[in-house]
Amino acid sequence: MSNPIRRVRKNAGIFFLSAVSLTSASLLFCIFFQSFEISLISSSKNNHHHDVYQKSSTIVSDSISEFDASSSNQHHQEYRHRQLLEERMSSAATKTTTTADEYLLQQPQQQHHGQSIPGPATVINMFRRAKEIVQESDVPFLLQVPHTSSETIYNIMTQCYGLVGKQYDSTSELERARRTNVVDSYYVSSHDRPAKMFQNFGERFHFLATPHYQEGAALLTLKHKGRVILMLRHPVDIAESMYFTRPGTIPGDVDGLVRHVNSTDYYDNSMTRMLANIPKHVEVTEEHFREARMILENKFLIGMAADMTETIHKRLKLYFGWKELPEKQGCEMDYIKKGAMSLPASSLEEGGHEWRGIRLRNRFDMKLYAQGMAVFGNQKMRVPIHSVVRKEEKEVAEKAFAHLRNTKDEMDSSDLPFFWHIPKASGTTVKETLSNCYALVRTEMIKPPSDLRLNKKRHILNIDLSTPTAVAAAKELQVADRGLADVFVSQLSLEGSTVFTTYHMGRAFTIMRHPVKLAASLFYYRRIATWEPTYRPEYKDITLKDYVEKDGYYDNWMVRMLTNAKLGGLNEGHLEFAKTILKDKFIIGISDHMDETFRHLELYYGWAEEKEGCVEFHLHSAPSNKNKYPVTERGGPTWSVIADKNKFDMALYYYALELCEFR
């Protein structure tokens, strides 16, 4: 995939040459600023990637040599396993690096109970990487680990989504299914051919479900590879549930539980053993754990038994493109509640002696569980969105932005300005300037509840447009057609646009800010803003870099708002769609050039100051909501991390600078 910032840099140079002959000082300044900015970023990123490439190649080469020599140096072996997870960095890098799949394919198959059981090499190759978009040929594979709420997932898939599953409880059933090549013979995609298309669905199925990971993988083929769904639960809770469901056990018998866990019959670290294919009589080692961790990080869509709502709505449905049947609305929540009630309360005191003893006996599963929680957090913003879901998201966005005029459309006296307020991008200053300098009535809820009260002194209509629910209520009031507000303001570019009607269309503008500066400003603001619902006192204990690297960090906010991709991974298609919306629907200002921005807005909307010098005063002498914070070093480590995390917003911002130059 080409680097969007590098492409913009190339274009910027071309635009600079063409701009030299222009006489407008503002245009020359804008494009010069853009070229200078991009040069700094590109130089930093190029040096960074070159260093990373050289370092990773050296690590992999050294680590493999030490492994082949059976070295006991754990430090280098840790590097080796971590590096093997990385994708090929370039076509040249494939000559000196090895992927996780290739490494595992080199490992020997294990013998178990006199039979050849698929080892990690075969198994991992039968499953797609979790970060790849699901294809119609891919087979959903529900790994039914006992006591992890996987049965709740199965019920939702079958009862709420109308899917048909092939469930195999025993290895003998799996062996018979393998001999009949059940996947190639009977698998059908739930989107390509749902069950309702057949009068008799027969042996056909939409997904596999089994507690046997290794043997279940043997059903998959090169034509139909698997997509693993794995539910995780705290290993101590699993150990407790497994013991108390055994025949003859007494509920609450903690002493009996402890004796069982410490006995030779206890099957410790069951998750690590399953993934790394380790028999019961073999002791689990760090090597086995690293192998299991690689598989977990790369191949599994993770769900958490402790957070089923998040698992269903922000992972499973987005990833596979499933949704409740029309006649089954509310079905998911019913099963989620039933699943939560089926998990008994623990008899152990968390952190107590018995609890710590069970945790220690399952120390590798504990480490795997912790890593799984991290993967679960990251997948919230990284899981690839199914094409069915993405198509629906885009259709919703296009329909919403149809309420806005194109920037080149002829002006109509009935059109209403719409300010898309990007947080920490001079938005408060803009709002105060509109009301105080141009006497424009703007929307903002200054006192609950949201209603049609007008504060004439402050030029504010008390309408809330900050949430989708609030926007829906404003639409019910037909606020755009009442003639009460001159400017509509919302941080929701998409939902806010739907306030407008065919009688009063919206004319949108926004103020954009460099994504790195925006992220830094927002972080330090949320540290101190006790009056805001987004106040986060815990941020005082972490750095800006820590904040951006946290699991679930909400990246690329601008692109997500414009494309309706609130969750999941982004790609070049999202960026191009965001560019189209920005170009066609928004007049753009730049927070670092507010004087030029307001001159542009005055020309476009026909606004005039009520009192001369008012705008200059608000922009320079009394800017609103200013927050002093440490300046992030341009091109430094923190700057580079933020820029990389927000690479699509970076590309959109530089594209906005291009539009600024053209206009």
C-alpha cells in the first residue's frame, strides 16, 4: 500500500512550482507551510522505518542462528518469536525474514495417542489472519472452550442471526466429518446463500463449532480456510467452574477445589496446551507459551466472557457482517443476559491465598489471558470490517451528507450554515466569534433540557446536537425549518447533517488542525477539564505517548466521522471517501491561520462584523478555551507515534491544505 503522506508530498511539490507565479500572498503561504510540514514528517518517518528495518533484520537473523544452535539465551529467543509475527516489510525483506506461518510450518508434527495429530504447523496454516477482511469462502470456526460463554455465542449465531452450525463434540465425529470432506461439500456463506433461500437446507451449514482446536482444523481446506472465534475468561474462574460442575462436588467446597488443582490429575494451562498442542504428561514451558501467544495474536477474533455486549456488537457483527433477523429484534440482549446469569458467582476471594495458588498453577494461561485482553482492546479499532457492513455504513453516510449543498452549488437564501466542530481545533473560539461579532444565533445546549429557548443576549438557541439521540430529537422539532438559528453546530458531521431538510439545506464548514497537535491538546485538556464529561484524571499518571499507545486508542477521528466507520480498521477506501466528502461538502479553515479562515468565511457566507475589530480581538486577544501544555517535539518519538497511529487523518489534513491552496 502506498504511503498517503508521501503521495501528498509529491503533489505538494508540483503545486508549489505552479503557485510561485500567483500573486496572492495567502495562497503562497499556505502551500509553503504544507510543503515544509510534509518534508519534516516524511523525513522522520523514512529514518524511523529504515532503522526499524535494519534492527528487525538483525534481530531475526541473530535469533534464528541461536535457536538452531539450541542456545538457552531466552532474550534472543523472545526476540525471534516476536519478530516472526511481523508481516513482510517489503519484497526485499522477504529474503531475510520469516513470517509466523512459515516458522510454524517448519515445526515437526506431534504424535498423540498413537495417531498423527495436526501440529501448530498444519493448524495455523488452516486459519486466516484475524486482521484480513473476511471473504465469503472463509468458514467461521467457533472454538467452544468450556465455561467461557461460547455457548451464548452459539445461541446468538443460530437463534438471532438464523445461521446453521455444524457442531462436533467428539474427536470421532470430527474424524468422520474429515473423511467426507464436509467443508468443501456442504459449507455455504451466510451472505451468499442464507438458509431461507433453501426449502430444505439439508447438510449445508454456515459455521463450525467444536471444543477440539487441533482436530477441528483438519476439516478445513485450502479452498475454505477458517476464521476462529475464541471466547476468553479468567483462568481461575474457569478452573473453579470446571471443578464445581464435576459429579459429586459440593458447591462452595474451596478446600476440595484447591486439592484438585494441586493433584496430578489436574489439567493445568489448558488454553496454552490446546493452542501449542502439548499433551497432558508434558510440562508447559516458555517456548510453548510463546508459540500459543503467536497464534492468539495473529489468528483469533477475541471475545471476552466478562464483556459480552462489546464482544457481540463491536467485534462479531462487524467482522462477519451478521445482524439480527427482522423478526428477532432484541434476541442478542436476551441471550447475553441469560449467559451472564449462567455464570455462577465465585467462591474465591480475588487475591486470596487459594485464588493465588490456582493462578500460579495456571501461570501460562494467565499470561495468555492478559495478552488476549490486550488483543481484544486493540481489535476494537483494528478489526477489519466486513464488506456487507462497510457498504451499509457508506450508504448511511451518503444519505446523511445529501442534506448538505455542494460547495460549488449556487447560493440559495434558504440555505443554513453548518459548523462541524472538530474538538480542540479552535471550535470554541469560532462559536464565540460567530455570536459576538456577527450576531448570528447558533445552536448549543447551555441549560438542560434541549429545547427551543432562545438566549437573545448570547445569541444561542438551546438545542443540543451533541449525540445521535439529541439530533433525532431536534429533527422531531423540525428546528431547521423554524427560522430560529442562523448557524447549526455539531461535532457529529454525519448525524448533524441530517437536521437539514429539502426546504433548508445545509452549507457546511469546518476548522481543521494538525492531527498530532490535536491529539496532544485533547490529551492535556482531558487531564484538567473537570467540567467536561470526558474528564480523565487518570491521564495525569501517564504520558502523551502512553495515551496514544493504549489499547483501544480512538485513532483517525476525522476520517471515522466523515465515513461513518466509528469502529474497526480503516483502509485507503475510507480515506478516499473522506476526501470526497471534504472536497464536495465543506468549506475548510485551518486553525493555524484563523485570520485567513474568517476572511474566507465572510466572503462565502456574506457575513459582516457588527463592530470593526471584533474578529481580530476574539482570535488574538481573547481566544476561548485555551489550554497551555508541553509542546510535542516535531519529528520526535512521540510525534512519530501519534502521526503513525493517525496516518489517515494526517493524509486528510494535508489534502485539506491542498484544498485550501486551490480555493
